[in-house]
Amino acid sequence: MEKTSVKSLDKVVVRFSGDSGDGMQLAGNIFTNVSAGLGNSVSTFPDYPADMRAPQGSLSGVSAFQVSVGRGVHTPGDQCDVLVAMNPAALKRNVQFLKPGGVIIIDTDTFNADGLSKAQYTTDDAIKELGITAQVVEAPITSQTKAALADSGLDNKAMLKCRNIFALGLVCWLFDRPLDGALHLLKNKFAKKPAVFEANAKVIEAGYNFGHNVHASVSTYRVETESIVPGVYTDINGNTATAWGLIMASEKSGRPLFLGSYPITPATDILHELAKRKDLGVKACQMEDEIAGVCSAIGASFAGNLAVTSTSGPGLALKGEGIGLAVMAELPLVVIDVQRSGPSTGLPTKTEQTDLMQALYGRNGESPLAVVAATSPTDCFTMAFESCRIAVEHMTPVILLTDAFIGNGSSAWRVPEADEYPEIKVRHVPAELHDSWKPYMRDEKTLSRYWAIPGTEGLMHRIGGLEKDSVTGAISNDPVNHERMVNLRREKIARIADDIPAQEVLCAEDSDTLLVGWGGTYGHLYTAAEDLCAEGVPVAFTQFKYINPLPANTGDILRRYKKVIVAELNTGMFADYLQAKFPDVNIFRINKIQGQPFMVREIVDGVKSVLGK
């Protein structure tokens, strides 16, 4: 097939798909890193199967990794320009995500009778059966990989593990990605296995050369780059960014970082990353269960550590009583909830925003605390830092909501300089109060009590879960005192609104319609608002990161618009929350609960439906 043109694109979307063991996440991550290194903005969506160890070649075992690279990228894309399908099951599952006129790359060696049968085809022609009219690049990936490694000394199983890198080489050719960056990443990946690196180096070059020699596509593509701020850039996923944000907060607060956690999908990578950072003084403890995780963190906080516990929805439920203790004791504690589909075990590898009400209210008694949310993989760094700042400066537990989409997904990120983030001011007991200090003496402005680090001379004290006298800190059963303390704890959280940024409105600020989101849906909603404005449907847009308390100007913003449309990946939790806070606001809803992120087109169509267009 002759190559006839080179197309220049602002952005392009590639979807790698295959069996769970085919290395689609690795191939996608390397392509993402290479693109970020070239100055592209990137956004990724790893789509893992919910089944563990599904039969090879089956529909339930398909894993995918979608990435958008280029200029002005805010989402992984609704549909892909290029679909890599390593077997018939991957093609059947993922062809729905291909754009009209897109390109499909298939491993023809897997499209045999056995592969077609496992994927439940009824004929021997998968392309015709699925009604595919797109350009199909037929590449014998398996046999070409074996040929490239014929003299490597590797056995058949080891050679087959390199098939994903052949496909990566072919995609690098298609999008004019130089192999130097990919080879560097592979060398780091297999630093302790030089023979494996050498094999993959041969295979990626074989894939690249295959595309070049046979002119595998009618076009190759040049992808535009961003105008970027100088600095050190890397591709980072949300869970890693969260871990690094916690480390930055530890540095800026001068308090040692402690993580008490229990492995749970999709939050475990935070524990993994922090466990590597003993060189920075991090103490990461894998506890025996979720309750032990939060209780160990509470103990560490009492001892003067910057204390964190990480989990997902089921674990947040188990931690509820412990979090209530931290509320009553007024100790700084950061609880990270990487949300997934529920209830119960639900769809553990899929994404939703269904823990909002649990974060706000999922504890016994009047138990107010701060709730914040990250909007993107890179924003996980900022909001992890901000969670720690609020926890320490306001002496309260803080729940940080991320989700599987941004926790597993990645973006290009400029590594910040230390002076770009402020000092976190630990609320130590002032020296002039040492002689008169009691555990529940408060700062008049914030109502936050002081943090008395055990071992500080003259500050011996006890705190706990029983109600305390508002003056002396002694255990108190007085009903009037209890009501006073309930109101003090509530007002303390409310006053955090004076210490967070005002809410901003983007896009068509002067329109009659406001599109509202929170957390990890930012990229999809912002892109939808831009698309609507470009179509002549002016829409303003705002995304909330601070949930409790809301920014001080929230009511003023919402009341400016005739129609407020709240889009979220649940049945309307944030919409209900806003409606309760601002009953005079006219709120409409766009909801999705499928374990998948929004498509931009779903938001656009939803807004038009509300507006009657």
C-alpha cells in the first residue's frame, strides 16, 4: 500500500487493545511519555477489565489504553483515530470507539479459527462480520516479532511478550515519533534485565521498519506541539501525583509523612509509590485492614506526623468510625478516596463519582470535615498538597476525592519548583500560652485548636472520642457544652471558605446557562463547553474542587444564571447538595453511571436537550 500524504493534526487519539497480558498499558504509557517529551499535551484512559485472569482471547479479558496527544488536549478523546487490536476479541470490544475514517491495526496471526471462536465470531471474516469500512492495516505482528528475535535465545513465551512493543514501533512510525525516547524508557524499565531490553529494542525497530518498508498506511501524521513553559516535564498518573503532592506537603510543613493504608483497587499505587520514598523520610505502613489503616494514621497524627490514609469507596465506609474520632479529637488527617464503581465490590476497575455523599455525611453524629476533589491527574498533586495544608492549618480531617479515571490516567506535567508552593504553617501552641494552655484552646480567627506535639515540655495532655469541655478539655457530659462544641466544630469547617480561592467561571461567562461539574470530569466538561460555544450555543462553565465548604462566592455565581446544569458520574449527588444549599437556583442534571467517563458528545447533547435545541 503506497503512502500518499502526511497529515498535520492538532491532536490525535490512539487506542491500544488486547488481552490483559498483552502489555497494552506499557505500550500506551511509553507512547504517552514519548509524546509528552516532544512537547505534546497528553491525556490517557487505561481501561482495565473487571475480571481477574479471564480466559486468554476472551471478550471479558480485553484490556485497553487510550491516549490523546497534541495541542489543546483535555480528554483522552471520545473516539480514536487509530485502533490497535492485538486479537479478535480486542477488535470486537473496541471497534465502537473508532472514528469514521480511522485506521485499524490488527495482528493477522491471531485472526485464526481459534481466536475467532474464543471471541464468539460466527464467520471466518471478522472485518466483514463487524461491518468495518475503515482502513485496516494487516500486520503479522506475532510472526514478525518471532522473526526479529530468532537469534535472541529467548523461548517462545518470552518472545510473545514483546508483541506489544512491535505494535508500539509501528504506531511510532505512523505518528513520526522518534525511537530514541522509547528506547530510553525501555532501558530504564528493564535496567535489571539487559537481555529483555535488547529483545524489545530489536522488536520496536522491527515494528517501525515494518511500517516504513511496506507503507502500512495511506497517510502518516504530524501532531502539533504546545507552547510550553520551560522546565522539566514528565508524564504522570494521578496516583503518583497524589503521592508526590503529599511529599511536597511534608517538606513544606516540616512534619514527617506517615501513610497507614491497606491495598485496594484503584488506590494501591499511592501506597506503592510512598513505600519507595524512605529516602525522603516517608513512613508507609501496609496495615492488616482498612480500620487499622485509619487508626494508625490517627495515632501518627497525635504523635506529630503529617498523617494520611488512602482507600477507595468500600474502605472509606470501614474508616468512618475512625474518621469520626479524628473529627472529635480535632487532629489533622488526610483521607484519600480514589473512587470506583459500587456499591460493595461493584466494578473495582471502573470509575464513578458515587462517594460524594459518603464523604460529606458518612459518619455518625454531627461530624463535619473538609472535602475537596482533584480535577485531573496533574491536579492530584496540587490537591493532595492543599488537603494537607487545610488539615494542618485548620486542625481537621480532610477527604480528598479522586477517581479511577484520573488516578490511573496521566497527563504531561511540569515538575514544580519548591518555591511555587507556600509554607504550611503548623499551628503549634504559642510560647506565651504554654503556662495556661489547654487542649481545646482555639485560634480566634479560624477556631482551630493548637497542635501540641507529644514530648513538648509543659504540653502533656490527653484527647479522645468522648466530648470535651470547650474551655478545659476535660471530659464533659454537659448538654449545653456539647451543643457548643458541635457548633464550634461546624463553624471551624465553615471558616475554611475564607482560606480557599474564589470560584472561577470560564467560557461564555455572560450567557444564561452555566455548566457545572466537580472533580475528575473537568476535561470532558470544559471541552464540551468550548464545543458548544463554537457551535453558537453560548455556555459558561465552572468546575468545583472545594466541596465542603464551598467557595464563598458560589451562591453569587449560581444565581447569575437562568439555568444551571450539573453533570456528574452519579445519580445527581452534587446537584442535590447544591440544591439544598441554594434552593432558589434552577438546577438541571446530566448523569451517567456506567463505570466509564463521560464522552464529550454526551455532555454536548445533554446541554442541548436541556436548552431545547
